[in-house]
Amino acid sequence: MAIPPRAYQSLPSPRNMAVSHPVHRAPSNFDEGFSEETQSQPESDVELDMRTDAKVPDAVDQLLDVMENLTLEQRVNVVRQTALGLSPEDQLELANSLLALLPTWAKQRASAHLDSLMFFDPIAYLPFELVANVLSNLSPRDLLNASGVNRAWRERAQDEELWRNCIAREGWRVDRKKMQRYERVRGDRRARQSKATSKSGSQILARKDSRKRRREEAFSESELSRRGMDGSTDECGSSYAESDDDMMDGVEMQGGADARGGGERDHTQAELRAATSSHLSPQHDRMGAYPIRRPRRDFKLAPTEFQGELSLLDNPDSKLSWAYVYKKRRQLEKNWEDGKYKMFKLPHPQFENEGHTECVYTIQHTNEWLVSGSRDRSIRVWDLATSRLKRAMTGHEQSVLCLQFDATPENDIIVSGGSDSWVIIWKFSTGEIIKKMTDAHTESVLNLRFDDRYLVTCSKDKTIKLWSRHAMTKTSPLLPAHTIDHYAALSKTDLIVEHSLLATLRGHHAAVNAVMIHESTIVSASGDRTIRNWNLHTGKTVRTYTGHTKGIACVQYDGRRIISGSSDNSVRIFDAETAAEVASLTGHTSLVRTVQARFGDLAIKTDEELHAESKAADKAFYNAVDAGMESARARRGSPRNAGSSRPDKMLATGTKVPPGGGGSRWAKIVSGSYDQTIIIWKQDRDGNWTQRHRLHQDFLLMGRGAHRRTVPANALAQPANLNHLSAQALANPNFHAHGAAQAALAQAQGFLLQAQSLTNAQLPGHVQPAQVANMTAQQQQHAAQLQTLQQQIAPPALAPGAAATAVAAVQAAHIPGQTATLTPNAQPPHPPTAGTQAAAAHAHAAAQAQAQANRENSNRVFKLQFDARRIVCCSQNRVIVGWDFANGDEELGRVGGWFEETF
């Protein structure tokens, strides 16, 4: 039946109409104590109000008469069409008035229907594999946010494979064997504890009387650990505690920083979580998605150390939680960013006699061991857990200049090279010599590297030599192709013994200072200012890299980039395929002797992705040039690019890696120099490599303590004052005695050098110009005091010219790079007498002795190495110094040892 148009159009607004339904009166019932109605109470107060004798407008009355003859579907249609003509506010009022008519059970169904329209929980409906695939694309921060929705979300967001994937996406690689070893040790220990606890618990229960036990006695230890110390649990079934470690440091949930502050940000998040989790339909409950009925600011999201268990007493075979491992690695990286570390040195301060007796030229370390080689001709193996000497080995006749070791049982090897031109192969576990190659080179062996196939050495004799690690046949694919004919004619047997010379590479015109091997490529750096890329199968130079203006001291190659340090005081990064320089890092004031880089993108970025980044930078560069920008390559005297991808800074195009070399967010470069400092380099947002931290060994070697010194942000370290020294020295009646004079002069010169190093170093950004001027004035004051002191302690028999010569000689001996010179005014006016000659000879001998002492105490960095946890370096000082970024945290130190350092 059609609806009369006029009756439909004359409907008043719901705001001004009284809603009514036809009243169906029940037949008369004489037994008023009994009713056949299914509802014993009126449906609602609103219905009672509508059953009054209120006047209904005639138009509405006519419409109701018409609707009595309509079907249910037609009536619903009328209401829908009516609602479509209303504003959203009027629609809401109409819906509220209709909902008010419903009984409780119908309201529940309506609420569930509204939930299905407003909220869709994919966890409850989608397959597990599909949910895992979706969550695997979330960042760690997003996973933490997802884990706070409800129990089902938390279980999926804390899936171990998800967090293992997070570790892999950061470019970190874990040594699973070390983790399994720790799991076994902890499991055995917890099993013994559980057995002991169970036995003692049985004895206690046997002695219990019938008295009512306290609540803490009513639960087992494992149940108390699940409930928390007060026996309470949150509504997700997890224990909670007010703790600063509730969240993942560095990857907290949105608003996590204000979790206990009650800020607006936290309040909004709590309301959102409560709204999302408290409107779940009955079907959600049946799927196991139990809602959080009220927001909890003490809701604990911190991962436990072991998977699925809050107490190992329940399951000694539990595996380590990948979320826990990820969190600890992030905390380590944060310590690197913030410069939080604890310094240490070898030998241990209480066992100084275990150390080297002369300067240490080379080191290598793992998480457990460190091996060092020294000018004292010895190799020493150190236990890093105790800082104690494990073993000392001798076999070289001169200084040990380079070494590498592998302590794994399948290799168990140390290889060393020295100034005696020898290469010695040792057994790591016992220290015995396996082979001594006394004819390896004709001059000093400056560097060596080995892998599972080859040993590569380089020398001052300008050659690079390739040796076999293991025995092989003449048909082995490991035998370089260009040597097959040579070995076929040389030997009648088909076997080539281990540690045999396979090839000699020649091409450098000066000493080869450093060498690297990666797959079938050998990279070498030389004093001839070039880096060469060799194909070990052909023995030919594939590519030559130029750019350094002085000799090159160190090199690293990861398959994509070459990083080098040079006497021109710079660190440079080259694209390995195109030989273009993509970054130049300047900050050191002397020879960069050692460098190590970790870009961390070999496992997370393909060569094609890096090339795409490079092409995008090239496109921006050419667009800028077309727009009128002057290229940095066209500007004479423009500074080298530190890695910026800005068009006005770029110096190279057409490379396979982007400006700066690319890398993950955790990429870092660490360099050590003859300027006695170590610089940690990090990339900024533009890709520039900037100095993040500058480390000094003096903080430990000069007795300033093992912990990093805390300096106010607006303060500068000031050098020692010479005023007290001068007054004390001049007050001494025996001051003019030669020994005291030389000691005072050496101390004064040390203070002056300290002042010069502070003013010459790159200062932090917070330093004000007034502070720099103050330090410069103090340096000048120290220099004047030193000159006065030199004049006062000069021997009386020494003529002015001889005195100037002696002072210049002492200064030249103490200050690297300074030579003794005489000005015209300093020439002796008369020929030297026998007394003045003797005094000059005595001063020269004292200068030589002082120079020797200065060399022994210098902190020129020779070699450094870093991993996820530590930086360790050796220098001209015979003490080995390290910086531990676990910063005294036992858990960080343990987890940091599980990671393998990658390029």
C-alpha cells in the first residue's frame, strides 16, 4: 500500500512531536493475580508517558492510521526516509528516542551492532599468518603501541619472530650459539634452585599447623611472581609494577614518557584505549579478546628476559626473549649516542707487572679475549672479563706490528707479523708456534688479514702476498688461476700444503701499510697515496683510488665502500665500484693511523636500493644546476664534501652509493690519530659525517678515574696552572741543581702541551667565544711562565746562545714535529769555551732522555677496534685503554657480547 504523499510530507520534526504507538488493549482478565504477558513490568518510563491521554496532532493521527496498514519493511522505510531528511543532530535525537523504547536485552544487541559498525578488530577475524605478515611491517614503536590494545593484540605483538625480525631489520646480527650457551647455563642453575626450593617448601608445609595462613604464605613463589608482590594482577593476566624500566628505552609507546605524570597526552591515550577495548561484542569475547575495562597507567609492557615465562622456576628450558634482546641493544646504542661509558685499561691497575714493557702496536678483541702485540717483541692474551693476563708468548726477534686471531675451536689460531719480516702462526689455546715463516717478506710485515681460505700479508718491501690457509690440490677452485701453470711446473705432487705462498702482487711504489680481503677482492693502501683494488684470481689491479694528498695508513673494505685514513689528517670514503670520493671527514690534526667503519646496511639494503638513492641525489643535483646553481666542483677552493646529499655540496655524481656512502641509522665510523684522540663519527639528517664524540686516553692514564668525567654543559676543562709550580720550584734552595731543574722544566712543558691540545681541538658547540678567548689568554700566560722558568733554571756556565740551543732542543724533543732552530739574536757572541761545550753536551743528553720519556708516555693511537659494546685502542703508551658503553650495566654487557660486529 502506497503512502499518501501529503501525509508523509506533513510529518513534523521529531524535535516537536510526541512519539506514540497504537495501544493494543489486552482482553479482560478476571484473575488480576495472574497475567499471561511475557513482561511483568512496563517496558520503560517513556512508554508509560506515551500512554497518557496527550493530544496528538491530527496529521500525525492520520499518518498513524495509514501506517497501521503497512508491513514492517514499509514502516522501517518510512522511518529511514524521515531520518535522511534530518540533520545529524536531529538524527541522533531520533535514534536516542528509539533506543530508549528498547528493553535491556535489545539494547545490548544494539550496542553490539554499533560496535560492529564502528570497530573492527582484525586480530579476532584474520588468520594468524596474515596478521603476522601485517605486523611484520610495523616499527618497534608501533608494535609497542599495538600491544597496549588488549590481550589478543598483546599476544600477537609480542610474537618472538616479529622481534627477531626487528633485530634483523636494524642490520644487527646475533651469534645464536652464545645465546644458547647462556640459556643452558641459566636453565641448569634455575633447575637446581627449583629443586632446592621445592624440597625446602615441602619441609615447611610439613610443619604447618591448622592456623589460617597469611596471604603471602598462601601462594607459591611462581604464582607470586605472576601476580606481583602484592598478589594483584592486571586484566591482561600479567604482573605489573611501578618501575622506570616498564617500557623499551628509546622505543616507548606514544605518551609513555608521561605515563606517571597524568599529562594530557597520557589521558587522551588512556581514553582511546579504554574506548577501543571496552566496546567489544560478545563474539570478541568468545574469540578470546578480553577487554581492558579501565585504563591502567601501571600497565607493564617491558619484555621479560625469557619467552612466555615470568619465572624460570616454572620452566628451566625457556628460551631468551627476542624483544628483551632488542631492548638491550637499543639501550646500548643510546649509550653510544649519549656518550655514556666506563673506561678501563689493561693491565689491571692491581697487576701492573702483567702489562707490556714497551709501546703496543696492534690489538684485536672479541667479547671474551683481547690479543696485543708490542715493541717488547711479545704477544699477550687478555681475559676481558677480569682484565687479567691469560698468556704471554714470545717468538719474534723484533717488534710485533700486526696480528689477527680466531679463538673458535675449529680455527684456534693467531697470526702475527713483525719488524723482523717474519710471519708466525700460533695456536691460540696453548700459545705454541705452529709455523714460523722467516722468509715471508724482505722487510717489516706491516699488516695482515685472513679468512677461512687465505692469509694476506703486506710489507714495507712494497709487495702483497697471498698464502693458503689449508692444503689444496692443483685443481682446487681456491688456487688463483694465474698461478696454476706455475704450480704445475714447480711440483710433481698434486697437493699444495697449507701456508704455502700462492701469489705475490706488485704495483705499489712505496710501503704497503694496510690490506683487506673480501671474497675475491684484495684492497691495499700505500704510502704512495693510492689505494688499489686487486682481483686475487688474476693478480691484476682492477681499480686505483686517489684523493689523499699524503701517504695512506689504514683501509677498510666492505664490498661497497672503501674507508681510509691518511697523513693528510682526513678520513675518506670511496665508492668501491666507481672509485669516486663520496665523503671526506676532517677533524683530526695529525696522521689518522687507524679507522673502522660500520655502515650496517649489507643485510638490509640491496645494491639496487643504494643505487636508487644515488640516482635520486644525482637528479636533484642536475635539476639545481639547470636552475642556475653553481656546482661545488666548479668553485675553486671549495671544501670537501663530508657526505651531504645537498646539491650545492655534492662533488661526485654517477656513483653506486649515495653521498656519504649510505648506511643504516646506526652507522658509525671510529678513527684514531697521532693527535692522541679518537673520534666517533655519526651522520646527520643531510648525510654529513659529524663528530659525535671525541675520546681522550688522558682521563684514565693521568689518574682521573675509571668513569667518564662529568663536565657542566657551559664549562671547559682548564689546563693546570704554572704559577704554583714556579713559586714552589724557586723556593727550593737546591732548585738550580740540574736534576730538579730538568724535572721542573719537563713538568712545565707538559702543562703547556695540555693547554695547547685543548685550544687546538675542536670545541663543543656550547662553548662561548669568551671562554675560547679566556683559554687562549691562559695559554699565552703559561708560555710566558715557561720562558721565565727556562731562563731561571739555565746552568750559570751556559752562555746565552747555548742556553737557547738547549731550550730549543728540549722543546723539540717534547713537542712532536718541532725542530730546534736558532734565531740570529741567539747566536753566541764569542766562540764557545770548553765549559760552554760541556754544558751544551749535557743539555743535549738531557734533551734526548726527555724525548725518550715523552715517547714512552705519548698517547699516539696506533690501532683501535670497536664492537657493539666497546672501543679498545693501543697507543705509544704501553697501556691498553678501552671504553665500555655498557657503562657498568651487567645485562647490557652480557647482551652486547651476543652481537657480531658487521660492516
